[in-house]
Amino acid sequence: MRKIDPFLLLIMAAVAVASVIPAQGAGAEILDTLGILGIALLFFVHGAALPRDVVIEGLIQWRLHLFIFAITFAVFPLAAMPFGVLPSAWMPADLLLGFLYLAALPSAVSSSIAFTAMAKGNVPAAICSSAASNVFGLLLTPVLLSLMTRTSVEGGFDLTKALGDVVLQLLVPFAAGQIVRPWLARVMARHERRIGQFDQAIILLIVYAAFSQSVVDGLWSRLPPASVALTAVLCLVLLTVVLSVTALIARRLGFSRRDEIAAVFCGSKKSLASGLPLAKVLFATAPGFGMIVLPIMFYNQIQILVGAVIARRYARDSAMPAAAGSK
């Protein structure tokens, strides 16, 4: 019998602690600052660790980027549309709107890249795809939501700020790492294991911060148990469908294992960091706001828990041929 992954236990512990002692007030602000710095350092480390030719290869893989965009903004919405046939007693209008909104959101950036790195996937491609998805997704999300609901969704957002955040938190640190790579390459190679541990630490920080915000927003106090249970089940179903379809199509298209990993994580992730602020703009006056954002809050936790298991499995499978070859 296979033992439970210790990292999965750590993630579950982070969820439990956040449920009992959520970060809020000044503590939440400090946590947010640490998260921003940690993500920036994560991209700096990956920039310093990745050879220049590998980065260039990631930038020019247009087929992979188009595939990931198609999963995020086409396959995902199509997978969520059938939820509309459920009886209104099971699927209230606001909850259905929440699932459609979830399906229209861009990819999560930090967790997509961190899981891709942990799984030994194509990190440069993941950086390019998830960053572009997060920026352009702010434009596509209201349009897709409008098409799915066949109603006009009014609202606005600061695209300049979103673009600036992506550049400052992701691209600038990564570029800085590339610049100093000639001096740090050997150090990065010697401490590959520590880099992997740092990836995991950032993911744990993301889990605790995200779940703390959900708890503070009233996740467990404002919603009936039936709605909570239904949302959790449907989020898991939606994630399973998207993961399966992505992996299957990626293999049929002949993508390498590293590219498949990048597609699986970038295509299946949805951004809570962009989703909640944008929801406050699009649905600011909606009386059922808590129900609307419930799917993205639940999906965020489920995608991290499931993503951790899949990433570790990919990593173990990648290590097996190397171990066999060394014998």
C-alpha cells in the first residue's frame, strides 16, 4: 500500500489551520506581502536555473500556447455549460452564474508555474502561457460570460495595473535571473533539491493565504450545507473532465511529456487572485454575491490539492527512467 504523500498532508494541514486560524487584518497584509515577494523570488530562481536556449524554446512554442488558451477559454466553458440543465432546486441561478464565471476566468499564474516546475514540466512555456492568459483573460472573461449567459455583463477593470503586476512580479524577476545566470548556474545545479522545496513552500503559502481569505469572507457561515456539498462535487467533476481532456488531446497532438505537463496545469488552473477582485467589479450590486464566488473559492482549493498529487506523480514517473538508467 502506497504511503500518503507528506506534501499532501502539509497542504491539508494548511487548509485546516486556515479554517481555524485564518490570516486577517495586518496578518493577512503581511502574508500577502510575503506571497508577492516569494513569487517574485520563485521566478528569479527559475530564471537563474533555466538555460537561455530553453527559455527561447518556451517563447516560440506557439502551438502549445494556442492549445493551452483553447483549453482555458473554450474547453473549460463547454465543460461547465451542462450544469445549466440541473434543476433550480439543486442549481440556483446565482450558483450557476458562479460556475459560468469560473469557467470564463483566466489561468492561475503562480500555482500553474509552481506545479509545472514540481512535475518537471516545461516551465518557460508555462510562464509565457499563464502570464498571457492572466492579462488577456481580463478582457476575455466578461465577453465569454456574456456569451454564456446571453446577457450583457457590465463592468471594468484596470488592465494597465494587471499588466504592470504581471511584468513586475513575474517577467522582471525572471529576466533578472536570466541576466545573472552565468554567475549562479553552478549554484542552482548544486541546490536543485532546495529549489524544489522552495516551490513547495510557495504553494503552501498560496494555500493558506487563499483559504484564509475564503474563510474570512464567510465561506462556512453564510451558505447551507447542501449548496456547499454540491459545489464541491461539481468543482471536482469539472476539474477531472478538464484534466482528462487536456492530457488526452495533448498526447494525441504529439506534445512531449514536458509540454503535456505545462498544458495540464496551465489549462486546468483558474485564478482566484484575478477572480475575486474582478467579481467584485462585475457583480458588485448582486445580492447573491457569496453564492456567485463560491465555485471559484472551492475550485481554487480543490485544484491545489489535486494538482499537488498529480505533480508529484509526474515527478516520480519522470525520475523512474533516470533511476533505471543509472543502474
